[in-house]
Amino acid sequence: MLKPPRKTHASLSYAPCIFKPNISHSAPPPPDAIKLLKLSANTKSLKFGKLIHAHLIISNRTTKNNALETNSLINFYAKCNELFIARKLFDSMRQRNVVSWSALMTGYLHMGFSLEVIRLLKDMVSVDAISPNEYIFAIALASCSDSGRTKEGQQCHCYVLKSGLVFHQYVRNALLHMYSKYFSFQEVMWIWNLVPGTDIFSYNSVLSGLLENGYFKEGLEVLRRMVSDHVKWDSVTYVNIFGLCACLKYLRMGLELHGKMLISDVESDAYVSSAMINMYGKCGDVLSARRVFDRLQSQNVVLWTAIIAAYFQNGCFEDALKLFSKMKLDGARPNEFTFAVTLNASAGLSAISCGLLLHACTEKSGLKDYLTVGNALINMYAKSGNIPAAKNVFSDMTSRDTISWNAMICGYSHHGLGVLSACSHLGLVQEGLYYLNLMKESSIVPGLAHYTCIVGLLSKAGRLDDAWNFMRSMPVKWDVVAWRTLLNACHIHRNYGFGKQIAEWIIEMDPNDVGTYTLLSNMYAKAKRWDGVVKIRKLMRDKNIKKEPGASWIEIRNVTHIFVAEETKHPEHSEIYEKVKELLTMIKPLGYVPNIGAVLHDVEDEQKDHYLSYHSEKLAIAYGLMKTPPEAPIIVMKNLRMCDDCHLAVKLISKVANRMIIVRDANRFHHFQEGHCSCADYW
């Protein structure tokens, strides 16, 4: 049976002809080796290009004097990422020209060896005494931009000014891109105004550089100038401006740009579409992001990752994971960025089984060692309660960046093991202040999170006045979290007058902060100020602020079981309630007495006792004890802060059950073991 001929590039179909000594006179003449090498370079056909190279060697056309053929070979090998061979050919040349240097420098640039490009430029001038042309300087400036070698970039700038090469558009664009990445907006504008003539490439270069370095308001100025100059936009422009809208969260402007693009002749390729999806996601309009995605005729990994990230950024963690599954069924192969987003979505749900599955997938696909994947794995394990696994990932990483260290430090911090956080949890005031000063002496500028740890440190020690004075003396714009840290201390140390004052400040900052209303209500209840409790609850009703129902969940054999206080929907609710009752009976001889102080005053004590007994975390822990092996730790997640009664009860349950029980509440991870908690009863 005859097979259909395989489709090949038209020029490549001539390939066998160049090796045949006799060619039919009726056949068209074959393209020469130079053209075939250029085609091989553009298509990255390494095997075919090597055949051409072999033919040139046989025909004695690769002598050291044949610059044309050798330059073509250097260009071919450089574009196929075979820099060692390209460099060997380059070094063997007796006489090199600008094309030789340009081909090799371009190869080094595309492979990320920016410093080698700068070295080659210096050798070109000092060793071969060749004057660089505009192409060489465009490559050199791009290398300076990529590597942050601004001093060498300015030297190149001086040379192109003296030689007049700055008037070439691509040299000017390379200069603009470098200055927009590393210099002030005023200097960028100076370069821009220095040479007349502005095209879309100039605008794109400036916008790209400004976005990369967080100059978003300056980006708006460039956009206004672009509109006033009536410059025709291309697809790169739309990618940049959608990115600008995403960073500034300007949904309205993004919608207008989307409309403008639809009536233009710009093709919406994968990069433009992913920029649109990213813009809608970061602006909180995930439904519009999904509409853009669903209307695409084909979806590649870039587009799938963009829509998964849009759901993740808007807290739709479960939907993000469902999309990941759909992506795999669709045949798209996830990359390192896809795995990073889905791992962080798993962290948001504290879904350890899903995280483990994703970890296995990264191993299988060979993407585990990517930095972004490693950072996401640390975050996933830390937020799922498995800090030893997070530490193992961190230790196994071949390279780490600031995000890696921060992820590990934050993980330890949430478990009460970070440096300043640990000092806070252990009440080590002097040590905490010492480490804060050490940061400043080491030229590390403390952030809001570090200062908030010090507020927590002083507060836990009962030094509320010192904490208040510290907050007043620091040049920091304190957020709701910091003020609530002090409010929580007032609640624990029963300084209700001061607490009421702080709560009023927080409510002024964020009138809808339900956590503050809840803490204030609990403070009134503990002080038996029932009129205050009624007042707070009325205020919440008037403002339509509803306290989120308490819920806890536990994952057993890849199934997540969710519990709400006093619920009866679980198929085994009768057995669970019996188990809770059994556990409470076991801990009463150890001193457990239900803490009914914060429960509504108009409820009978017996009802208060019953209400506290079946809080969601108690139900989840009881179910975990029923369904897991005796030696396995129990990990429970909770959406709200643990109440005092549950905290005491779980401490004692860990003792009678001889189990490690980990509960992550809205504040931190609690590790209960042998009747003690890692938070030392302060949370």
C-alpha cells in the first residue's frame, strides 16, 4: 500500500540534490548551501544543518578564509543553541567581520549569557579593531538591559551618540528599554525627546520597561502620549496596556481597551488573549476572563494557566483545581507556572491530598526543580500543616530566591517557629527586639509584618502600654491586622477599656471588619456587659454585617469532610456525637469545665454547655480519631479563631487520646500534644 508523501518545507525537499553529482537538466536548480543553512537556522533543524555542514567540509568550503560560509554556520549553530560549536568556528576564523561578531553575540544573548555579549563587544573593538554597527549596539544594549550592567550600557550610549548611530530606530528603542528598566522616568523621557521620530516600537519598549519595574503611573503618561500622537497600536501594545490595567486594577479602562481592540485589525493571538484574561482576573472580573477563554478557538498551556490563575487570584481555589483537571483532559501539558498556580490553589484550600498528587505530577514531568514550583510546594505544605515536608522541599532546592526564604519563614511563623514570631509566641521580649535591631544593622529594612510581630511580642508579655507606644513611634502605616493584634491582647489580658478604644479605631478604618465586632462582643461578654453585647450585635445587623458561620474540615483518604456546629447532615453524625460525648467525659477528670462565659446571656447554662460541646472543630477531631490509625496525626482546618473552650478541650483530648492534633484557625496553627499547645495559650 502506497503511503502519502510526508509534508516538508519546499526548500528542504531539495536537500538530497546538493549531494548528488549529476542532476537532471530538467530539474530546477537546488538552492545553495548558504540559503539552506539559513533555512535550517530559522527552523532549528539541527540534523539537516549538520548535513549541510558535512557537505561544505567535503567540498572544502569551510576553510578559514571562507567568511561567508563560516558566518552562516555560526548563525545556524547559535540559533540551534549549540554555542560551543559556534564559538569554535568563530575562534578558528582568520579574518572576522561584523556579521561574524553579530551572529555569535546574538546566540549568547538568546541563551541568556549577557555578560559574554559585553565581553565580545570589548574584544571586537580592542582585538579585531572593528567598529560596531547599529545591529551590534542593539544586541549589546539588550544584554546590558538583561544583566543590569547599566554602567556598560551608558558607555554604549556615549559611543552611539558620538557615532550618530543613536538615530537608528532599533538602537534608540534598545536605549529606551534599558533606561526604562533601570533609570528614572525623567531620564527615559530625556532619551525619548533627544532623537526625533517616534514609532510603535519605541512606545512598546518604554511601556514594557516601566511595567517590569513597577512604574505604573508613568506608564499611564506614556499611554496618554501615545493616544495624542495617534500612533497605530500592534499586538505587543495591547499586551503591555492590558498588563498596565491589571497592575492598576483599572477594569473600566481594560473594558474600553478590549472594545477598541475588537474593532481594530489587530489579531488576538495567545499572548494578547492571555493578557486580557490576566487583566480581568486581577481586576476581579473572573466571569469576563472565562468568557474570553471560552470564545478562543484553541487553548494552549499559556491560556490555560492564565484562566486558572484568574480563578486562583479571586479565591476560587476549587474552580482553579477543576480547570486544571479539565486542562489535562483537553490534552494540554502543564508547565512550571501551571503547577505553581495549582499548588497555591491547593494551599488556599489546605487540600493536602490534592497537593501530594500535584507534587507527584511535578516529579513525573521533571518540573519539580523549577524555582517557582519549589516555592509553591513550600507554601502548600506549610499551609496544609505539614511543616517538616515544607522544610524537606526547601532543603532539596538547587537554588533559592527571596520568595523561597520568605515562604519558609512565613511557614515557620504560622506554626510559631519563625524568628520574630517565635520570640513573640515564647514571650522573649529582649530577644525579639535584638533581632529587629539586627535586621536594621544588616541593612535589611523591616516591613510591616516584622513590626506587627513586635506588637504581638509586647502584647503577649502584657506590656500593652509599650506596644501602644511602639506603634505610635514607628514611621509605619499600620493596617487592620496590626491593630487587631493589640485588640486581641486587650481581650486576653482583660483590658476591656483600652480594647474598646482600639476597636473603635479599627471600625473607623474598616467598618465591615467582622473580626473586630466579634472580638469586641466577646470582650463585653467576658466582662458580663450584656448590654454591650446587644449593642454590638444590633450595630452588626444595622450595617448588614454577618458573622461567618464556624466551619471545620478534615481530609481522610482523599475525601474532605466539612463540619458545622451542631450539624446533623453527616451520614455518621450519631456516631460522631457519641465520640465527642465520650471524649468530653474522659477529659473532665483532668479539669475540663465548659467555658460558657462568652455564650449568649439569655440562654440557660445547660443549653450553653450543649452548644459548646458540639463546635465544628470538636466534631472534626472526633471523626478523625474514629477514622485514622492510632499513630497518625490529625490535621483540622477552621475558618474562624478557636474559642477558649475548644482550645482547652483539644489540649486535654490530645493527652487522653495520645495523639498529635494540629488545628489551623484564622490566626495560626495550633500543635496540640500531651495536653499542651504550641501557642502557649496565646492566639
